[in-house]
Amino acid sequence: MRWQFVLGADLSSRLVAWYGQGYGGWSHVDAVLSDGSLLGARSDTIKDIAPGVRIRPPNYEPWTRAMVLTLKATPREDAAWESYLHSQIGHGYDKADIWGFILGKPLESPGHWICSALQLNALQVIGRLHKLCITPQQCPPNMFSVILSTLGAKPS
């Protein structure tokens, strides 16, 4: 299983990265699928691909920087992970959850995802990660990268 963490060049991306970590943070995370395409939740239309949970091509946006983390998995885990992520395609982006971060209270919209919540939830659904003391919707990209590190994920 692989994930691409990125920092976008715009101000909102830098604010997301700072909020989650201070300096050196990430603004977005996508799953890297077996064919190299990227699956994730975004709030914006990019290259005619609608917002929400979608598959996007590699390098669909110029990044300030990027890092790929790889977590060793069994073939069964890999298949279940990709299958679950595919089942989420078409779900909307959770703008309410972003407002929840800003306002400091839960405002998530069921059936909608932010990028890191989708990725964390996928690991929980396949049984690779136990239920945490926070909901997936409370997990920004930087926190998800740390969770992956504790599970043994390595930069690749």
C-alpha cells in the first residue's frame, strides 16, 4: 500500500500543512493505486475531474514537494484496501469537516470525505488499523503520515 503526501503551492495548502504540523507539513494525501493512478478526496476541480473522491492521474497538479510512504501488506490486504477505496469513488468532499477543524467542533457530513480521513478509514475497514481515540474526520494529512510511520511505513 502506498500514499503520496504533497504540499500545494497556494496559500490554503500551506495553511492546511501548517495547521497539521507547523513547518514541514503536508496539505494533501492520495492513495497510489497499483496502476500508479491516485485516488483521493479533493475540494476542487482539476483537469476536468470533479471534486470529491476520484481517481486522478499521477502529477495531476504541480507540487511544491512530495513524499511517498509505503506500508508492506499482504496480497489480501492490498486487494481489500484498493477495493474499499474504489467503493468510495463518487462520494463528495467534506467541506463541513474543514469548518469543524476551524471552529473546533465536529461538523462532518456522513458520506463525504476529506483526503486523510478517507485514507485512515480505509485502513480501519480492512483491519490494518484499530479504532483510534479520534474519528477519521479529525485526522489531517500530517497526523496520517505519523500514524503510517508507527505502522512501519517507509519513504519510497
